[in-house]
Amino acid sequence: MEQPNDTDGGESWQMFANCLGVDPDLFFPERGASTKEAKGVCQGCVVREDCLEYALANGEKFGIWGGLSERERRRIRRQRALARAAQQTRTA
């Protein structure tokens, strides 16, 4: 499979996603329900990182994106914010 190239700023990466054509409800489980099956679809997906970055950049609050839950994405956002703050402190 050809690697996606998203240089135009669009979401062309979505056409390469493992989840294309999968029931979206799988990626938006009820509170407390298992996310294992959805994360399994994401495993090995060639655009997993693009999907995750899309969710992070757009503040997706619900669902599995890039193989991660909202809680897991919040942790990444928090870590990145701390890293940016530390970087600004070092350069100031």
C-alpha cells in the first residue's frame, strides 16, 4: 500500500485508515464499555499517527482516535503542554 502524503492540509490520510468502512459506533463505545476491539482495528494502521494528531489538534473529546481513548489523549496533551512550558522557560 502506498504511504499517504498529506501535504495539502486536507484529510487525505483518512482514505488509508484501517477503520474506513467499519461501523463508527465501534469507536465511540458507551461509558465503561471495552475499547479493545476498536483499538485492535487501529493496531498496525499506516495512518494511526495522522489520526492521533488530527484528534489532538482538533480537541476530539470522544471516541478512539489513533488507537487512544480521550483519557490517553488528554495525558499526551498535558505532557506536550508541560514540555512546551519547560522549553519556554529554558529559552526565556
